Amino acid sequence: MGSRFSRLFLSYGAERVNYGATGLVSTIDCSVVTCSRSTLGLNFDHDTRVGLPFATDGGNQTLSAQVNGFFGGAEYTRYTGEIKHYASLAQFGGGAPGSEPMVLTLGLKARAGAVFGNVGGFFVSQLFSLGGVQYGEPLRGYEEFSITPAGYVPTTSSTTATLNSFGSAFYTNTVELGLRFNGQFYVDAFYDAGNIWARPQDFNPTRLFRGAGIGASVVTPLGPLGLDWAYGFDRVENGVPAPKWMLHFKLGQLF
């Protein structure tokens, strides 16, 4: 593409799945819904970030389009996009030989996705879920799967999700002010907002669930580890506002 920062991928895949008798997937009956698909995908990635894994400058833009059903199976299209930008605000130290400066960084991130059509038996992997940090789309200050197209559901967790926990469209954004000590340790203050909708045409960016807090991440020989302490502003219990703090543990991922 004439740029050392840009990459374009074309992919094809086919799969058929069979589900076990326990957990959420046990509710998927492949005699009723389609459990096979053929997929043609196109992915674009433009990355100019520096200072990874804790970027201090540059940006990253990704777009993904997926068309399913060429040779039978589930027929749907799936689109996702993400934009990240970073800017260094100040540097501290780093004057001694062999040392590197601490960098104060402002980061802005936005991510969105939509699915059109019927995903059949692939709703667990192809539709979107929101909340927590380990499954689906992250939103700190809320339990896993707790942000649904019907609103906030406090009783959901990583083990109690249902079909109603998933949606066909989502949007999230994050603003963070971070201090990069070095290539292994990073602390930040962040503000998250996002929501999920049953249909792409239901998209409404004026109604977002909000969370804010502080976090720390470290790169270990086992991979990235992190802790985030986040306050969910829009939590409710029995119809009454009930904001509170939550502790999230991140394994193998960095925001």
C-alpha cells in the first residue's frame, strides 16, 4: 500500500461447530439454528504508535469487514472499527546513561461495531457483549456482560450471561491520562463510556454508560497483567441509582 505503517489482509475461513451440554452454549440447538458458516474477511491496519507496549505518541486505526454465507451456513455481515491516538505531554528524568525518561501521555480511543443479518448459532462469538475487562468489549466499573440492549443488569457475570446479554451494535470510548515509567510499568487515570444495542439502527450515542478510575499495568514473563479500580456511575439496583467502585483484574491484555 506504499506505507510501512499500513497493512491490508484478505482472509477466508469455514467452520461448523457442535456445542456441549453445559453453560450458555448448551442453549444453542443446532437442529434449529445454523451452526456452520463460510467467511470472507477484509482487514485494514494503520499503526504509527511509538513506545509500545505503552504507547506515548502516534496512533492506530483498524477496520474489519466480514461477509458470511458464500457457500451456505449463517448469512450475515459484521463490521468493526477502532481508532487510538496518543500524545506526549511531558517527560521526566532520563538524563543518566542507560536510563529512559518517564512520559506523561494523553490517550484517546474509540471503538464501534455492527452486525447485519442472522448469526445463527454463532451469537456467542459474533454478536457483541459489554462490561468488565475479560470478555467481549470492555467497560470498567461494571460486571462482565452486565450492559445489555435492555440496560444495566446487575445479576449478570461471566457465568450467568444469556442470549439477551448480546447485541448487534456497540460503541465505546476511553480517555486516559497515563504515566509510562518504562517499557514494563504504566499507571493511568481513565474515563470510559459505552453502550450496546439490539439492532444497528437503534444506535444512540447520547445514552452511554460511564465509568472512571485508576489503573496500573505491568509486563511480566507470563504476559501483561493489570489492575483497574473503576467507579460505575450508571449502575442501578431495583430501579434506584447505585453507583459504586469495582476492582478489575486484567490478564494478557492492555487497553
